[in-house]
Amino acid sequence: MNTTHHTSERPLALVTGASGGIGYQLALLFARDGYDLVATGRSDKIHRIAADFEQHGARVFPVQADLAEREGVRTVWQAVQDTGRPLRAAVLNAGRSIGGAFLDTDLDDELDLIALNTTSVVSLAKPVVRHMAEHGRGRILITSSISALTPTPYETVYGPTRAFTYSFAESLRQELKERAPGVTVTALLPGATDSDFHANAGMSNTSLGPGAKKNSRVEVAAQGFRALMAGKHHVVGGDLATKLTALVNRILPEPFKAARQARVTRPRDTGRPAAPHREPAAPGR
């Protein structure tokens, strides 16, 4: 942890999943915008990359914690409390996917995914929301996915978790509008993004593997950051094709979307090769 003394005039932001991908880029944006950071990651990498944020003048409190475990959530919130400072922004971004047919995937791995993608969001949002409501102000960004708007075969558990976080964010936003109008909630729905997300999900042998056209994680993070600061209720992260996909997904029938999605996410080694990838597809991150 950086123990260098800085002025406490900088606001404090919490960013989960800050050690890579969109979360890392969001943490950089907060540091550049004058925030100090409680930055979390599942591995010890979070301690090494803290220096990247410190280069922009941020005081960084790195926290290594597994948010799929309740103890991990408690550790993160304790770190926020230990700063003794009001939390002005919170990015609930940590999440992952699992590729492959549900017939073949591991149940324990999927339950871990549900714990990370949904349970940890609710568990951490509870103290964040109460803290911000008590202080009368705050901004919350919840990472969902464009996958929230379509069935996700071959990511059968991931998509529903993102549908949950999207609905949770929109519902929470309305409640706080009535109960704590100084606290805003924004949902970020990225399309396929140039991070390690799909590789880590075991999806390198799909149309989302190496060579697939994906959105820039730098631009997706910037879109999320701007939407958060503007107090918007949600933003689709990605290029025009991604935004059009999200728009069309609201009106297409579910069986059609499921079949289309399967062509992108079906592993190539099942005997039914995936279709060539020509544009950012619905799977997020």
C-alpha cells in the first residue's frame, strides 16, 4: 500500500476488477481525473499495477480479494472504511465468463461465477449505497454487458448474470432517485472488448478468439466514465455496430437471438464450426 501522504482534498473512488481490462482503464481515468483509489483485484497483480495509477498523482489503496467469497467483499469494504474518507464513486466491475456447453462445464466453477458476477455486486452495493446516501452524494457504475439483452448459449450462465446486474442497476437507480437523489447509478454494457476476458473464459476456439474484431477497452472505459459523470442511466460500450446490435436486440425474438449467438460462441471443436466473425458480437467484455 502506498503510504505517501497526499492531500485529502482528492475524492475517493472504489474500482473492483482494476488489475486488467476495462476495470484497469477505468481506474486510470479516475486517477487522471483527480481521484484517489481503492483498487481491487483477485491476484497479487493489483499491488504491482498500483504504481500505474500513482503516476497520475493518486494515492492508491490496493486490495487483493476474491469477491466470489463473502470474506473478500468484507475485506474490500473494510479497506474503504479504513481510509476514513467519504466514497464519492464506486465501480462494481469485477466479473468473468465461462465458455462451453452447459452439458460439459463444471458446476462449482459456474457457482463461483454467479457469486462473483451477481452476489458480490449486491453484497458490495449494500454498504456503498448506504454510505453514499448518508453522505448525500455519490456515483455508482455497475458493469453489465450487451449480453444482458440476448440469450447466451455456450455462455449459458454468464448472460443471465449480466441480465441481473443490468436490471439491478436500473432498479436501484430509480429507488435512489426517490430516496437519495444525490446518488446516481449507471450501467455499462460493453460489447466484445479487446481484453483477456474471452481467453480467460476458455473461448479462444470460438469466433471471439484471436483475430476477432473487438472494441477498444480504452474507448469502452471512456464511454462508461463519461456516462457515469453525466449521471446517465446506462451506456452501451463500443462502436456504432455494437450500439446497433444492442438496439436491435430489444426487438428481435429470443429464439432468433439465441441461434445467432450460438454461431458466435459455439466452440469449433464440437464438430459444428463457428461462423466467421465479422463485427463486434453480443458477448460482452
